[in-house]
Amino acid sequence: MDNEITGISGTHYTAEYWMYDSRLARRWNIDPMTGRYPHQSGYSVFNNNPIFFKDPTGLQGEPTVKYASGVDDEVVSDHSKEVIKDIASTAGLTEITVTSTYRSSERQINAMYTNLIKKDGVKTQKALYGSKGDQVIDAYLEASGQKGATVESIKAAMLTKASEVGFVSNHSNSDYSVYNTIDISYKNLTESQYKKLKQAALDDPRVQVVLGKEEGDKALHLEIPVPVLKNSNAAEVAEKSTTLQQAQTSTSAQTVPKTDAPTNVGSSPNSSWNSFWDQMGREMESWIKSQLQIPH
């Protein structure tokens, strides 16, 4: 908070990438992410919705990400947390709920069993897994058909088969630290909201796999590789940091990952340029937070 400008307490605030005048509900420097939001003024804040969005750094309004009971959020990388926030923001959502991250083998089998006992469960689950997963599902079918079978005995048979064939879901991958698998609930979303959320995930180059209700998944399933940061020269990083923080109306090509300009501008200028600037903004934001390790 800066009281020296007006002499009145609470009128001016500063963060890493903004200077904010609470009397006008506007920033008094240009948003460095303006290119990503061509539909908004470069001086707007909180996505023009301060009730639902927060913007602690001044980069963009952030939706709230909740984690369902029992879901471990500490295993999710900062990179992946940034990605799912960006996806929710792009879809225009103010809140999303993560229903699954890393699972132990036992929890993975429990999740599979819960889905298998549903109508058409075997069909939809076999569509999600490979040959090893199919063998675990076959073990479920075999154990279920045995006289006196119980839930515990069926799950035990599935777990034994999973161990035998080396089945590992990406939710229980031992390399989870470098490849995050995340499920986002769409239970409370309208069909329109769900479609926007899925499309935002499909359009985000940082997401490698996207599965949803069309693929038989009970949540929006995302698989996000965690980038390994390369060692950078300290002076170079400092120089880039200064340049990016001062970015207002233009950005040096040396500080932002290169993005090819759209080649089909003549045929569809609005959509083409919007897509181009959206990609530029996303890459710049990702670079700022990951390379400079800006706190979330």
C-alpha cells in the first residue's frame, strides 16, 4: 500500500506486475498480459470482476481451485497448478474442484472398481486403459463371477493382477513428480461450461492428454508434463526479469519464447490474431513464473 501519492490511506496498492488505484478500480500501468485479453482494457483488473477473481501478482485474475477431501495437492507441481488455473480462467470459470491427483495402487484399484460396477462400466473402463489395464479388468470380471465373492476379494484379485502385469495408472505413476495427472470435476458445471473447460484444456499446449465425458471419463482428466528448468546464466535471467517487469506496450523477442505470427491473417483476422496473442500471453506468463520462480 502506498499512501504517499494522495496522502489518503488505502487508495494505491502495488504488486509484482501492477499498480492499482482502488478509487477507480483500475491499474495505472498497462497490464503486461494485455495481448492475451484483447477484449479487456489494458488498465482493467480482476477480469473486471473483483467479487469472484483475485489477482495477487497483477498478471491475471485467478479462479479458485479447490481440492476434494482426501486429495493430495502438495504432490501437484506449481507448473501444473498454474496450468489448471489458466484453463479455468480461459473457460470463464470462477471455481473448479480437483477430485484426483496422485493415487496409491490401492486407491487406483478402488477408483477402477467404483467405475466398473456402474452401468456400462466395463466397456467405458476398457476404453480408458491399455492391455495391462484390461487384464486387471478381466480379473475383476473373473473374481466377480466366483461364488461367495465379496467387494474385498474382488479388489484383492484386481490388485494382485495389477502387481503381476505391472499395471500402473498415470495417477499412480512413480514419476508423478515429472508427469502430473489431474482430474477436475464437471459434476456441477453446465454443458456449456464443461465444453469451454475441455476446449481450453485441448487448446493449451502444456497439456498432453485430455479425456472427458465423451471418452467415458467421470471427470475431466488432464495429463501435464512438468518441464525441467535448464540452468540459466544469472545475469541473463536478471536482465530478462527487468525487461519483463517493465513490459507495457511491447515485449522484446529476446525475453519471450518465439511464437510464429499467424499465416492466415487475411482469411480470418480476428480469430487468427486473437489466437496468436493468446499464445504469446500464455508463453510469457509461463516463462515468468517458471524461469523466474515467481511465488504463487
